[in-house]
Amino acid sequence: MKKLMLIVASMFIANLAMADCASQAAEKKLAGAAKSSFMQKCERESKGGAHEACEAKASEKKLAGAARANFMKKCEKDEMAAAPAAPAASSCEAKASEKKLAGAAKNSFIKKCEKDTAEKK
């Protein structure tokens, strides 16, 4: 049951990250190849250390092409499920959702919320 909850939580966080990347791309008024490139980079960065850890494992196994792509996809999903969600970020995301914030207002609110949460610790 805990594993299922972790998977659901990681999928929720991943969806929030993708939505945040999309809103950032919209704010920057990106289109076409620039938008695609930005979205890939943003999503990769939102995965945090999972991407780098999986890259290292794939290189160690000397994987290439489709085998590497499949391995990376599964590895990142497993890494995200295994990693605990950041409580400050998720609670700030939840608060922003409750307030129905979007775009720059949402980003600004979340940054301030996370900063305030970090200062309280």
C-alpha cells in the first residue's frame, strides 16, 4: 500500500512539474523547437537527481538507442517512486492549487512559501 501511495504521489508531483514547465514556456511565449527544447530541459531538471543517477547506470551498462531510452524511462520512474516527496514543496503546491493560482503568480507564491518554510526550520 505504501509503495502504491509513493507511486501516486510521485506521479502527482511529476504532473505538477510538467504543468509548471508548460506554464513557464507559456510565460516565455516559446513555440516550436524552442518550446520543445525548453520543455525537455525543464522536465529533466524537475526529475532532480533521478535523471543523473539513471544516466550513470545506463552508461555503466553501455546501453544505446531504444534500449537506453526504455531503461531511462523505467529507471526514472523507479527513482521518483523511491524518493520521498519534498514536504515543503508539495504543501506549497497544494496551497497554490487551493488558491487557484497559475503562471507567474503561482510561481511567485510557491517560491515565497518554500522560502518561508525553510526559514522556519
